[in-house]
Amino acid sequence: MNHPAIKQQSPALQPGSATPWSAQSEYRLRRRITNLWLGMWAFFIAGLGMLVMANFAKSFELGFAGALSIGGGVVQLLALQRRREMLGEEMRRGPRGEFFEGSGMLANKPRNTQRLTTWIQHPANSIAFNCGCGIRHFWAEWDGAMWIPNYDPEQFGEAEYPSTVDPGGGRWVILCPCGMGHFKLKLLIVDRTAKDAQ
């Protein structure tokens, strides 16, 4: 249940993107996006300034140059949009729990495990334990322990997950306020797993 260490570069590509990720590619793409953004505004501001001056000076050439400059800003804007789509967004969960698989290059960026819960397994016959933060927890439901089945027939349906598969399987789970996760299996499941291993 512990999360495996994530490699620096993931060889597998996510469904949301066909662009592999690397730190160098991300750096170059972000730098290119910044340069396009600055160039776009330089073209727009210069073009607008030339159009204003052409209006006061009644100069066709200055007005034409201003229009060309604004056109250059539009080209920069389109290139900026393409580069942002190439960079994309990282995999994340939204504020209401909705899952976004990511897009572009960042969909394939290895995720940071720093904020993931670390899970500790306890013996199936334990009644209580002390968390590393010093809080004592009991495996009674009134102390916050929840039984999480491996599958929920109400959610998935009997036909899709028949009850003959791992009957009664699941785990008792307590998530400590410090963020540490604790779990234990039922004795029945532990005994069955030991018999299957023999």
C-alpha cells in the first residue's frame, strides 16, 4: 500500500498526451512561451502607438506599419496558444474532487509524492495503536475506523464484480489528523491469504 518512488522521467505516456516529458523540454517550452508573450505585447503596443501617431500625422506609411505590427502580434498570439497547448496541464483533482488526467507534455510529468498519504499496515488482531504523532487510535468504529471493501456491489453491481471474488475482502482504515494513514485486514482475510500462499 505504500506508494512506490516515482522515477525522474516516466517512460509511459498518458492517454491525454503523446508528448514525452523531460525537464529540459519543459524549461525550453516555458522559456519560449514567455518570449512569445513578451513579443506579442511588444507588437501590439508598438502597433497601437504607430496607429495613434499615424492618425495625428496623417501618415499612411506609419498607419500601414502599425497595422503590420498588430498583425505580427496576432501571429505571436496564435503561436503562444499552440505552445501552451503543447505544454498543457498536470494531472490533478479539482476543488470538488473531479479528476483531470492532464494534457500536453505536463500530462506525462512525474507526480510529486510529497502530499500523498503514507500508509502503515497493522496486525489484524491489534485493538489500538499509537500514531507517530503521539495520538492513540482504537480500531473501533466510534474512533473513526472505516471498513472499505475491495468492491462495493451497490456502486459497481453484482454482475460486474461477483461476490465470489474475494468475499468479505477489504480493510479497516484510520486516517490520523496528522495525515498518516493506518490500515489492517480482517483476521479472516489474513488466514485465507496465508492458506492460499501454502
